[in-house]
Amino acid sequence: MTSFWTGKRVRLRGIEPEDWTAFMGFAVDEERLGDLLHPPRSAEGFCAWAKEQAVTKSDGDCFSLAVEALDTGQTIGVVGSHYADPRAGRFEYSITMGAGHRRKGSFTCHPRRHHT
């Protein structure tokens, strides 16, 4: 039986200290897209952040998970849930995928048709 957190091509797992280099690469990728602009961060800053994430307990419904490619074991992205309000049934989420790993999945949307 496979884990709920493991799919056909990726698995979601806790962030490990050695993931810092992948996260530094994701920040560079996001900067190139021009959607987000953050001040430059040092390699030591990314390293410290990843070490902190590796030992931080999830805050209820708020968490961050590394996306790992099953075939290579490479950290290729991160997903997270933020600002969760279980009573209201609301939360925000974030998904970041490394530049070389975007648009590699398959998604089919079948919208509902409303008849009046």
C-alpha cells in the first residue's frame, strides 16, 4: 500500500536541512518570473531556514512540505498551507516548482455545466 503523500511521480515529505540548495534555486527562479521581488538572501540564510523547517512542528493546519521526484530523489518544489481557519473552512496555499519541473504533470478539468 502506498502512502497518501506519495503519487506516481512525486512524494510530499518534510523539509530536510540539505534541501536549502533547492530552495535557493527556487528563489532565483521566482525572481526571473518577475512575479515576486524579495531582497537577496545569503546561502547561510537559506541553510538556516531549512534547518529550522526540519525541526519545526506543523502549526495545526499550516505546514510546508518538500516535493520530491520519485525517480531521482531530487527536491523539485514545495507546497504549503497558510492562514488556515478551520471554523470558516478557509486557508491559503502556495506551490512552487523548480523551473525544469513545471508543466510536467497531467491535469484534466471537467467543469460542471449549470442548466437553468
